[in-house]
Amino acid sequence: MVRWKPFNYQGQGYDLTHLHHETTSYFQPAKGSNPPRGYRVDMIYSLHCFTREIGGDPTDPELCYSDSRETRHFDFKRHALSFHRPSIIKGLMGRTCFQAKNDNYLTIALVDKDGNQIDYEIYFSVSRSSKPGVVNLYVQSAYSRDEHHRANKINAAKLTEIPFAIILFKASK
């Protein structure tokens, strides 16, 4: 179970409890001859949801945040946007999802605090859990397209839309 430790920088604390592992349920109503379906989903958020690669930046050791696999820079903008992520993920049944590379998916959403539309890309994978009747949803990364992420801008018009209910159904089989 993923539990992120709080991040502290220059005497300021940054809460990460909203990105702890949690289980939620999704419901798909009956449609045509298909019966209604319910899904229990374990939601897991990666380190990439609130950090960025160190890259060419001068390394400020106080900005480093590590998990068991890697060390990255804490990203204040990603952290601020991450408070929207749990509600976006819980609302995926009503959102447009896209097939990304391999078995990964993407949703693009959000309006910033000033009411401006921004491209906030959330990348995730969905797989069957080892727990009976449960599906894992792993949020791999999430960030807005800005000066740090101009390359490889997603063109949603070229992606294949896929309803979240189908993603869950496939993963639960």
C-alpha cells in the first residue's frame, strides 16, 4: 500500500495524503442487453504525479524526493494540480479516455485556479489485481503542458477514444 511521506522545503510542509493508495468503486449501468456492472478499483499514484526528472537542472538536494526506485525533484506545480487528480480519476466514467502507447491510457482535463483551460494529461494503466474482484488503476504520471513539457504534445484528434467502462471490463476479465 503506497503512503507518500510529506515533503518539507524551507520550513513549508506539502501534504501528499490525497495521493495515498485507496479503493473506490465504479458503476456501469445496464445498456441494451448488457447487464449493469460494478467494479472495485485500487487506485495507486506514482512518484511522477508530483515530481519531475532532475534533468539538466542544478540539483538542490532539498528538492529531492525518492521512492524505492528513483530520486526526482519535487515539482510545486504538479503538486498543486495533484489535488484535482483524485476527483478526476474517480470521475473517469464520465470523461473521455484515450488509448496511449502500449496498454496505457490518457485523459486530458482541468481548468486552473484562474479559470483558464490547460492541458493536464493524466497517464494511467489498468490491470487485474491479485485480489479477487478488484482492478488496479495505476496513475503513472500527470502534468500540464508547459515550458517543461512542450515536446511530444498530445494531439487528441489522432488518438483512439475508449470508454472507461470498456477499459475496466477488459481488465476485469
